[in-house]
Amino acid sequence: MIVIGVDVHKHSLTAVAVDELGRALAERSGPVEGTVVAWARSLGADRLWAVEDCRHVTRGLEQTLLEAGERQVRVPPRLTAPQRRRGRVRGKSDRIDALAVARAFLQEPLLDGPRAGEETLRELKLLVDHRDDLVAERRRCQQRLASAPARARPGHLRCRLVRSTARSGLTGSAGSSRDANRPHRCGSHATSSAAAGH
């Protein structure tokens, strides 16, 4: 079987074909929407494309391969780094990256690939994920509102307001004499203005 590793950029790609031992057989560079499929068919019937999983860049190539009936898998970027380190040639280039992608698949042959209709399912998943985020945020807001009264002691604020009013002398003289011996309840404690002076 021939494995074609592909390093894809926005407007171009580099493809390297390797055998089952990872030895490079052929390579090709050119535009994404070019004759790369015809070139691959000239290499042999038993072939498979290994494309690095960067879907914002590789979506066009994946769609082209699906329409052409080509077999393909997605190779996670984390699997290609060890292959680059094992290579005899140091540095980084499109050819080295494409070769690393192909050899990474040979090490992990059970990788999955794109399917027809996958884009529609992906868009639906994004909508469902967004809805779940909104529901979770609403739940957090409800929990914060529900816990707010528990943090505040109802009698505490009323008690401080009564004492502050008494100290500032905002009540009239008649009201002061009338309320002098009236106990002020603050929560569960009863105090009188006469006892407050001691």
C-alpha cells in the first residue's frame, strides 16, 4: 500500500508518497485544486491519503478527495512531531512535514477520516454546544441570585439603620421622648435606648 502524506497550506500543498516501510517514493507540490489526484492515481491503485488534521486549512482538499472517492485519514498534529525528530534531515520544510504525516499514519494505522455530510453534523454540534453554554450560564446566574439572600442577615441591616438614625437625631423631639423607653428589636435581640447609654 502507498501512503500519501500531505502538508497543506492555504493555496498550495506538498504531497509525499511512501511505501509500507516509510520510504519516500515520489513527491509533488502545487495548488490545492490542481491535478494532485491524477498524480496519485498514477502511483498505484492501493493508496491512502494521510492529511494533517488542520480543518480550517485542509477542508478544501478533504472535500476534493471525498468527491474523487479517495481513501483518507486525519493525522493529529501531535503525532507528526516525533516523526520529524526521527528524520535524518534536520529543520522544517513542506516536504519534511508531508513525510512526517505519512510516517505518523504508519505508526497509527487506526486513525479515522472524514465522512460525507460531516460538515452539516459539525455545524449542528456547534449550535448544540452553544446552547449548552447558554443554559449553563443561566443556571449559574440563578444559583448566584438564590444564594444572595442567604449571605445577608435581614435583621442586621435594619438594626444598623435604627441605631444610625437614633445617633444622628433625625427623629423629632416628640418622637424621641415617645420612643425613649420603647425597645428596639434588632434580629433576635431587644435593646432599649436607656440601656444603650450604659
